Amino acid sequence: MKLYRAALMHTPDNPFSAPGALQVQEDGGLLVEDGQILASGPYAQVRAAHPRAEAVDLRGGVLLPGFIDTHVHYPQVRVLGGLGMQLLEWLDRNTLPEEARLSDPGYARAVAREFLSALASNGTTTALVFGSHYASAMDEFFSEAAQTGLRVVAGQVVSDRMLRPELHTTPERAYAEGKALIERWHGVGRTLYAVTPRFSLSASEGILDACAALMQEFPDVRFTSHINENPREVQTVRELFPGARDYLDTYERAGLVTRRSVLAHNVHPTDRELGVMAAHRCTAAHCPCSNSALGSGLFPLRRHLQAGVHVSLGTDVGGGTGFSMLKEGLQAYFMQQLLGAAGEALDPAKLLYLATRAGAEALGLEDLTGDFSVGKAFDAVYLRPPEGSTLDTVLRHADSPGRVLADLFTLGTQQDVAQVWVGGDAVYRRAAAGQEVSV
Ligand code: GUN
Ligand code: ZN
């Protein structure tokens, strides 16, 4: 039994509907046994009730629930930084050539290791991961993920047109490979499976029906894809599906818009699409760094909220600009500021919720992770800036917990992530300071 002592912050309630949802213990205690939170509260109180628990002193930093990234591509870690293009050109020139290299399982394994290590070292403890087109690359990914201990929800990406021939499959093969992967990996350890057509532009009705067959056969697997990201993409989908009412309808007609569905981007939705997403309790994964880097547009968060659509946050590596959910939160904030009167003011509590609990809700994992309530898994990130860094200086002058959180989102980076746990297991620990050579 361990008693973690730190400044604690979390959002067990939704700050978009419950003002004051940020819960703070400036000198907090979290009692953890077998990876689960048994008690939480002021340190002195938890200590008095459990005098024999082994103390872990984390004073001097902030303990947050582990970040939950609800849209991130495993095969794209090495092609981050492809600036200067919009979506379809970026796919053709920057991204799909690299995705084809994952046909080699050894290459895929190396990429999977780099990807998982980047998640952990940025404080992400759960991720909805867009996988590779190759089933063999997914086996490599899932077995590497099992070794790290991270929670991953992931699946083979399927497409049967308009990418490049070596990335295409058929509906029959997509179904057969998906079924085999689900049977091998879904529910094994901390792994769940997500049925993943790349986007309607690259998916015929036949392959969407194959995805629907998997969703019906395995009622607990998740679903993810892209939607309404870029105007040229939206127009092409309209031409490819002349009978569909809009982009969402291409998924809806196949029965793929449900409580288990997470659709990335949705920068250009119609009111009908928002209404249907809300009615089916499907999530929009907002990826502001990607939307900015690819020039996709300004995400209408207010319209999503007003329609009642659940929204979570994703980095969209490698269309995005890195793995930091702190940076993603800051960019979400910027984007809403740039929308002026149409924007939704994102205070620090909302940013924390989007980066943690909202993701757990999107994945149906809110009883397990996303905040520090008693009974949840101990999934946590300990942020402690290196001494003398700008964030360290600024935090010393922060005059309220809300301001501390705002400072973390404004200035926090990978270098501030000191330790990370999933289910009580340490999955990352920053190397000791003092190794730097000064010049
Ligand atoms: N739409 C289809 N594939 C992709 C991808 O890899 N990244 C992004 N951002 N959008 C997509
Ligand atoms: Zn994406």
C-alpha cells in the first residue's frame, strides 16, 4: 500500500456543465493498493487513517490524472514535422510512403517502440491509436504496448481505394484480419480493439459494411475514423457517396455512429451531423495542433457543445505537432480565442477535463480512469519542472491552483514530466538531473 503525497488536481465532474468542477488538494494524499485508489483527501487526513502506508513524497510538483489522447497515429511518429501542405497532399507526399514501410514487421516494431515511449514520456497513459494498414504491424504494436503497460485502444486501419495499392485491402480480408486481431488482442491486459476505416474517402461501402459486421459481432470493441477535416476531402467524399446526405451519413448508414464511436476532427460539420452525433452519443476528437498545421480550419467547439456532442482531445501525431497533451490543450485554447465571439473560453479546468476525463468518457473507460476518484486505477502524471526552468520560476509565483494549472498548460513540455504510472505501475521516470554539459 502506497500513499502518494502531492498537490493533486482533477476534474471528476464536467466543467462545461458544472462550474467549480476543478478539484484541488494543495497538500493531498492518494492511497493506492494493487493499482487502485483506495482513499483520497488532505494528506494529513489520509495519513491519520492509514499510518502504516508507505509514503511517496511528491511535494514540489503537481500530480494530475494521466493524459488521454483520443486520436494519434502510431505509424506517423517518424514523419512529424511535414509542414507546408494540406491534408490530401500531406497524405500523398509525407505520410503514406512511410505507412507503406510498416509492411516490414521489424520496421513496424521499431516504430511502435518509439511511438509508445513518446506517449509515456509525455504523460499519456491511455490512447486511442490509429494503427497500421498491416495486420502484422498491429501484432507488433500490441505486443510492444503490452510490455509498456500503457492502456491502448487500437486497430488495423482499413481502406480499399485512393491511397496507394500496397495499402489497400478488400472487405473480405479486412473482416478476416480484423476478427483475428480482435480475438488475439481485445481485452488482453490493458488493450482494447478499435475498428478503424481510415476515412470515407478511402473506404467503399463494402469495406464500411465489413467494419459494421465486426462491430456487430463484437459488441464491446470501439470504432474510430476521420470526418469533416478538410474542405477538399469533404467535397471528394460528397462526390464518392452521391446518395449520402453528408459525410456523417457515410458512416451512419453502415451503423457505425454509436456511443462507441470516436470521429476525429469534425471541423466542418453541418447542424444535421451534430444532431445525429449527439443523439447517438458519438464523440468528436478535437485535434487543434493538426487542424492548425494542416490549415484544416477552426474547430466549432461551441456548436458541438450546444448540440450536445461529446468532445475529447487528440494530438493527431503526425498531422499534429507532437505528443504533448499540454501543448494540445494550449492550442485548443488559442483556437477558441481566435474564433472571437464564436469561440468557447477554455479555462484551466476545461483544459484539464479535455485532456483527461473527457477522453475516458469517449472510450467508455470513465469508471476505470480519467480522474482520481476512489475506486479508479492509479493512472497519473507527475509534473515537476526542472529547477531554474521558466515554468519552475513562474510556478513559484502562481497565486492560485487555477493559475498553477494555467501555467502548466502554457509552459509545460515533455521535460516537465517527471514520473508516470498506469494502474499503479511506473511506466516512465525522467532521467536524473545534472547530466547536462554546460558550455
Ligand atoms: N484522414 C485520413 N488519414 C488521415 C491521417 O493520417 N491524418 C489526418 N489528420 N487525417 C487523415
Ligand atoms: Zn488522424
